[in-house]
Amino acid sequence: MPILADKKILITGIASKKSIAYGIAKAMHEQGAQLAFTYQNERLKSRVEAVAEEFGSRICLPLDVTQQTDLDNLQQALSEQWGILDGVVHAIAYAPANELQGKITDSCTREGFQIAHDISAYSLIALAQACQALLEKAEQSSIITLTYNASQQTVPSYNVMAMAKASLEAGVRYLAADMGPQGVRVNAISAGPIKTLAAAGIKNFRTMLNQNANKSALGRNVTIDEVGNTAAFLASTLSSGITGEILYVDAGYRNISMSAQSLES
């Protein structure tokens, strides 16, 4: 039996079929979940609607996480159409492109810092608040977000986004503690670098991909399908004892201090 049979799950953050959120939606659909989707703006609306149709969903709602009215309307629409939520996937992050260039001492601005933290970290709290009542109606429910190892180790040019991801991870722990008594689990997946639209704004990203593959234990990079399968597990009752955790899906990169290949070169 599929591990997410009849579970009602909200997916945010799809920008294209290369998005990690798309891989998550695909895996959850394959495991029997009913899905609802959000789109950030009119430019992305038709893309997300096409994905919703692909996965048999008629629920596709606008959501700009910087607008409280969008969050309120999302909660109202999901209440009317489903009345309950078994899971929420938060796959939302953004920093202005100029913040992801060169040294942090040269590029970081007060405005860029605020934008990155508002959209990439605070939005998890805001989404949890908006969906809390619906999540608490389920016997067991789950919130899943996406982070990156730059929150723990420096990555050239990741700059303010690394700090936003660190804030996001702290949010995971606090939400897990506060929502746990109501049966809501909160976890993050720290995925290795994947070529997505969002990654295109990071300087020298192709080099990052190559270095990650060379250093990782598996000798390769991960895929959106592998991240999706992990998310499906986290949304299911198979992970019922896991909350407040950061799960690394990075082909073992984080655990390798120095690769054998680097010694040979």
C-alpha cells in the first residue's frame, strides 16, 4: 500500500519541472497523496497549473509569502476545499542576485539581508501559522522544508542565504518543539547542490556541482527524485518518531573531510 495513501499535502515553491519541489510532488503523488499547489505570481501560474494537472490536482492557489492576505486566503481556501492537512512542503527561498556575488563584506546590504531572511526563513513560520489549525486536525501531520549545508560550512558567494538557511534550521527546531504536542512534526532536508532555476543565480554553480560530486561518498550528486523520496518518507507515518531534524540527502558529502581523489591530484 502506498505510504501516503489519501494524505492531503500542500506543495509550495515549484518554479519548473527541475525544481526540488517538483521532485517532492512527484514522489508524494506516486505514494498516493492528494496534492494542492501554490504559485508565487502570474508569471508562474500556468507552469504550476500544468504540474497540478499532471498530478491530478484541481487546487492551485496564489501565495506570495510576503503578503499576509495571501497566507490568510490560502488558509481559507484549504479549509473550504479540504478542511484538513496531513502535510506542508515549504520549498521557498530567495535572495537578490547581487547578494550572492563575491565576498559578503562587499555584497551584503541591509535590504538584501532582510529580504533573504523574510522570504527564506520567516516564511516557514508564517506558513506554519497559516496551516496550524488544519494540520492539528490530522492524527499525524508533517511540515517539511529545504535547507543547505552552507548553513553549517562556508560556501563561496552563498553569503546572506547561508545565514537565512541557518535561521530556517533554528525555526525547524522551535516549530517542532511548539507543535509536537499537537501531533505536528517539523523537519528539514539538507539537499546537496542540484541544478535548478534558483541555483542559476549562484556564481560558479557548475564548479560547485563538480566539486560536490568529486568529494561525496557516492561520487556523484543527488537528484530531485532522491530528495522527493526522502520527503515522502518524512510525510509518512514511517517517520512518526522523527521531528526537529535536519536530514542530509547529499550523497554523503557532509561526512567526507577529504576525498582520496584530492590527495592523488
